[in-house]
Amino acid sequence: MSQPTVDGPPEGAVLDVPRPAGAEAPDQAAPRLLGAEGPGQAAPRLPGPDDDGREGLMAGVVDEIGSMMVEAKRTIAAAASRFDPDVPPTAFYVLRYVMKHQPCSAGDIVKAMAMDKSAVSRQVTLLREAGFVDVVPDAADGRVMTLRSTERAESRMLEVRHENRAVFRNHVEGWSDGELAEFAGWLRRFNTPAG
């Protein structure tokens, strides 16, 4: 995967945060800022992958995850376009959620995807008009409306998933089955927050 290059400090990086009153102990979870430890020193900066120690290792992990997110976003956009050129990536995300968690409500999508209610409503409307989502009464409470994917959506998604697998296979060409299993395990562990 290609790694994006960014000049200057990372977006959203906070270099100097006032500590709340009474907070004496350093925050163990926050990275230690480097530089500016005396007159004539370099300006404060977050640790980078080339720095020694755990903070340097963590910076390398963050950089690689950033690259993976950029690649994933590009892959999702391409998959959405292959699925249907008129379905934007956001609607494609919503459809994938519906297909995985159906029957589900628009409220479920809002909570799970941290999206604005009106944005979810727009995407669901687009998917309904395109014939990819149906609104059906909830089996337990007919007053509640839930979302289900249509056969048309299932058929198209099967094709797209097959194409996506080919894309991902290119990234792991030459890996052994053991390496793939280990990689899947590390991703599973990373995606399961501690505590």
C-alpha cells in the first residue's frame, strides 16, 4: 500500500493542552512531546516512526493505520462505483450495514455509524429509490419500520465482494496461510478495545 505524505504536523495534533486543575500525574496514554526542552531547542513535536522506544513504535503503527484507512477509503469508493455509479460511498456504507444487521432501523444506523439522522435518512431514501432497500414493519411491533436489503442489492453485492477479494488478494500475494491467519488475528485483537 502506498503511504501518503503530509508536510507539517498531523492534522488535529494537539501540541500543548493545559492540564486540568489538580491533575499532577502525567497522562500515561498521551504521547510525550519531543523538543523544546531548553533554549535553542526545536519546536515541540509528536514522536515519529524513526524515534526510539515505544513512542516511536506507536507512531509507526499510527502511520500504517493511516495508510490503511486511506487505502480502505479508496477501495470502498471504487466498490461503491462498481456496485452502482449512482450510489455514493456513504450510501454504500449504509447498505453494507443494513445487509449485515438486517432487519435494522434508521436509528440503529445513526448510532452504529455515528451519522446525523438527516444524513442517514437521505442515504436510505436514495437506496430505496434505487431499489436496493425495502422498508418493512418490525415482526415484534408493526408500528416500527425496519430496513432490509432487496434481492437486487444482494445480487450486486455478491459480485462486488468477489471483485473486492481479488483486490485484497493482490495485497497479500505470496503470504503463507499462517501469515494470513496471524494477520487476521492481530487485526481482530486491534479491533477489540482493551478493558
